[in-house]
Amino acid sequence: MGKRYYCDYCDRSFPDSADNRKKHIQGVQHQRLCKLHYDAYKEPEEILKDEMEKKPCHQFQKMGYCNFGPGCKYSHITAEEMQQLREEVQQQCLRKQGAANCEEEKEPDLDSWLVKRTMNKEIKPTNQPSVIDIEAWSLPPELASLPNLPTSLLPPNPQIFLGNVQSEWG
Ligand SMILES: [Zn+2]
Ligand SMILES: [Zn+2]
């Protein structure tokens, strides 16, 4: 019994010979596992970019398989996988940069509008919110960045006092 060659990617071994190795490394299964292995270390963003730079593989699109396997120079990604990648990229982006920088298309909500509005105003040098001043009523930024605050924590909408908005409380 000669030496055996163990392939880490495929988690299997076979009698070691130059021929066997070559055959194995060119095998579809090995190439797929090998690609999966490296993709696992790639950022979804990178994979997405890679796939978008490639043209779609006609054979793969039509037949659902391609003789070139993962080594094909055209993209084998499906619309579903593409969508999945996009979601992953978006989620990573959210984790990395926080919601504010990532969701550019998001409508500004009332909270961020109020915070921005307050930041644009001259901030009075007082830490005592005892004086009732509609302009000064806003959330501290750490709270304002939290979604779904309980109503009791939200600052009153100044518009209510101007009679433009119906109060939703009570
Ligand atoms: Zn292998
Ligand atoms: Zn192909």
C-alpha cells in the first residue's frame, strides 16, 4: 500500500500519484469545493463584484450546468444567489458603518429630522431641561438612533403646539 494523498478541500484521500492528483484537482467536485473554500474567506461584497464583472454563462443559464464548472470564466451565479449576496453585502454594510451611512435611499424619519434640526440650531449652553422650550426638546443622539422607541421616550412634536398635527397620545 503506497502513500495516500489527502485533499483538505474535499475531506477525502486517495492513493497518491501524480496522475491521481492531477485527475482529482481537475475534477468538478474538487473545483467546486475548492472554490467554496476560498469564497468562504471572501467578503460577499468581493464575490458580488467578481460575479458582476463576468458575463453570464450561456450554457449554465440554459442547461443548469456547465462543463467548465467553477473554473468557467463566465458567471454561474443565479438571480437568487445574486439577490442573496446583495442582502449579505447590505447587512455587512449596516453592521460596519451603521444604518445612517448605508441606507441612502431611506426616507428621513422624524427622529433624524428632529436631531438634524436641533444640531443646526444654536445649542443653548444649559444642561437643565427644566425650562419649557419647544426648540430644545429633542432626543440625545444615542436614543435618537434607536428604532422603535416607546412613545413615552419620544420628544413631543412641536407641530402639535402649533395646531397642525393631531396628537396620537391618549
Ligand atoms: Zn479535492
Ligand atoms: Zn460556464
